[in-house]
Amino acid sequence: MKVVAYSIKPFEKEFLAKANQKKHDITLISNPLGPDTAIFAQGKDAVVVFTNDDVSAPVVEKLADLGIKYIATRSAGTDHIDKDAAGKRGIKLANVPAYSPQAIAEHTAALALSLSRHIVKADQHSHHFDFKLDELIGFNFFGKTVGLIGLGHIGHATAAIFKGLGCKVIAYDVVTPADTQGIEMVSLEELLKTADVISLHAPLTPQTRHLINKDTIALMKPGVMLLNTSRGALVDTAAAVDALEQGRIGYLGLDVYENEKGLFFEDHERDTNHDPLLARLMAHPNVIVTPHQAFLTNEALQQIADQTIKNLDQWQNNKCVGNACVCAKNCRVVPVNIETTVN
């Protein structure tokens, strides 16, 4: 299969090469997919994209006109893909629904512990030989209530870590999973009102966009810790900044940002103008922002590459991949929750 992979970072190449074993003719380019770069897909069967690529309806139309039959994303989330447009043009889609959930869970815990013990501030002070303990008082997680919004693979992995720290773990999900051992399922309102720490592990859909907003923040405990390692637009950033300034949110750890497209994954240090909302957010000492790196472990990168190549393999063998298949005839629209088979 002839493939072009967009938004490839240098560190991804070895993982994809190991997974591919020269089975597919893959052109790796660093350019993101967009209206001006869709032309690079000419003569290809498939494109491979990432979360910050533009896979909107106009771009999908251009890809379809170029003869693209398949779009594979190197991510679990699929909100960057216009599924209706792909379905109408008979383009098959696949994602990587489960890859090292421990990578995301461990990064979530790292944000939580770094915030609670002021690790960033302590490190900065120590590098200047300032070893005072002022302003470094933290809190124990033991005995605290951690609320997880979303209890899929990553939610379960996160729950295991916090249970290991001695926390009571509660969770809200629109669908109660089969395995909830040691986790109390509650309503969203109860979770918001009772959790000392709230961690988001939900997909971005029209229903979950700005799930964390002025009204839901008002239900939370004053001084709550809020963590988001899923999708940036789950949080209304302006409302979160206001809540930080009012003391409603005591700690905020973000690995994602609702306006990160075109910003994250690149060096913007020398830009004349910085995103004013993000700058306002990061001016708070009780905020940690990381650049969408929760997935960035050797294990996760190899699993992402392996599943991406497996998706291409199955397409090449004319096998639909779970629910991520749009039949060439009598096309149906791809369901919102794209799933693929995973070994």
C-alpha cells in the first residue's frame, strides 16, 4: 500500500520502521495535513495523520478527489476527523484505541504529585541554591477522594495508581464498565461536589465539549485539583482561569489545551505574540502545562506504530477493522466512536 504520513516527528521514524518492516511504501513528512499539503497524498492509497492535522470536510474532499481510500490516525481520539465527510466519500477510517494506557495514567499522576508537592518551584529554587522550604508545603494523597470522569482503559490505569496511593476513587461514565472493582460509580454532580482531585479521561464529543465550565466548576470543592490529559476542549479555559484567580481551583495540571492546534509540538519561544489566554493561564504558580506529551513513552510509541501498521495491513487484505470500516458500496457514515481490533 502506498501511504503518506503527516506530522511525523524525528523520534517516530524508528518506531514506524520497526513496525512496518518495509511492507508498505510509506512517505514520512513533517508537514501537517491541511488544504495546502493534501496534494502530497497524490498517487497514494492512504494517509496517516495525528491529532493536530486538519482532517476537516474540505480536506477530506481533496483527499478523496486524489484517490485516497483510507485515513489512519496515530491517536485514540478522532475528533480532528470529519467522519461524515469521510463516510460520504467512502473513505475507511481507523484509530489506535488502546495504547499503553499506563503512559497516560502515569503522566496524570506525575502532574498531580508535582502540583501537590510544588516540585517545579522547588527545583527552580534549588537550581539557584535557594533551599528554603517556604511556600513548599504540600498535601498527602492518602485518604483523599479522586474523581475520574471517564473510565475506559486510561481511567482504569489511573484509578490503579491513585488507589495505590491510598485514595478513595470514584468515577463517572455514561456507560458503566464491566470492571469497577474498588471504584465507586457516582453521578457527575456527586463527583464534582465530593472529589478533592478531578481527572478527565473522556473523548471530545459535542456532549463533552466544555464539560468543565463556569457552572460545573461552581459545584466543585474550593481548592480542588483539576487534571486533564485527554482533550483540551473538555475544559473551558477562560472559565478555568477565572476559577484559578478566584481560588475555586487550587491546582491545575494540563497536558492538553483547547487551542493547541498549530501551537503544541513546535517551538514558539521566539514568537512575537503568544497566545494571551494560555499566557494568562501559565502565569499562575499553581498551574503546570505540558505539551501533549502524556503518550510520549517508548512503549506507547511502539504500540501506536504497531497498530497503525496493522490497520494498513488489514485494509490491504480487504478486511474491515472493527467498526472503523466504511464499505465501498452503500457507504454508511462512520460511527462517532471509532473502534479497531487490538491484540
